[in-house]
Amino acid sequence: MKAVAEHNDGLQALATRMRSRRTTNLFLKRPVNRQLVLDAIELARWAPNHHLTEPWRFYHLGKQTIADAVELTRIVVTEKSDAKKGDFKARTAAAVPGWLVVTCKKSADEMLQREDYASCCCAIQNLLLYLSEAGVASKWSTGPITREQRFYALLGADPAREFVVGLIWYGYPKVLPIQSRRGVDEITTELP
């Protein structure tokens, strides 16, 4: 009986973590311990991946690279919109204490590419759940900078060999939003 109760407690704790992980845009200035992020990456790499391709690559940005990425954000948004919006996006980006970029290895095999992309998404979810359990909030972005050749150059990444799956902004949250989801009966089809 005790083993069943402990098992149920563990399941409930996992369910609570999964429901409470939130995307946030507002972070405290408090830095996140580097080792915590490396621990999250260590768990991310245990995501399922077909044929154990391990298609992911993690780029953990330091202060100088973040500053360069903020300036690139200003430039890209200004080019696509206007200087006012570019300045706003740069200020928003500059307020984020932690940046991590996750890329996926490219493949000429369309099915393998789909499987590898899905694996990278699973890895990111593992990472985000671990950070969330540690009280660190995040935002998984696929904004314009992630498709920018100048961003690849900033990372030292080869766009012929890999593509960005997500720019992960992370830090201790100022506020966590509250959300809801449609009911299971609304998204599930039972088949005989």
C-alpha cells in the first residue's frame, strides 16, 4: 500500500509541475546558476530520439553574446518594421537574464528530419520542466531573430548543417500567468 501511495504522490507532483509550467516575459534581474542550466541540458538530452540520433545542440549565451543578440534584435526588427518597435524589442530582450539556443541537425532525409525536429522539441520540454521545477520560468521563442543568418553567425552555427528550433529565454519570474486548456473530451476521439 505504501508503494502505491508514494507512486500516486509522485504522479501528482509530476502532473502539478506539467500544469504549472508557464511561458513568461517578465523576469527578475537575479541570474540563474550556470550549473542549474547545465543540469537541465543534461536531462534534456534524455528525450526520445529515433535511432539515437541525438540531433540537438545547445548554445548557452554569455553576457557579451547576449548583448550582441540584443543589438541584432534591434537591427532585425527595425529593418522589418521601424526603429520604435526595434528599440522596444531590444529593451524587452535586454531584460532577460538567461539565453539558450537549441538547434537541430539538418538531414536530407525528410522523415528523419521530422523525427529529429520532434526529438528536439521533446528535449526542450524536458529542459523547461526541469527549470520550472527549480523555480525558473522561461519563454520558448521562434521569433524573427531565430531565422536570421546574422544570428547563426553570432552563435558560430552553420545554417547548412543545423537550424534553430528555439531561443529559450529564462530567469526567475516576476509574474507567472494563469492559463486553462480545453477539456480532454474536446480533444480526444475514442475509436472502437
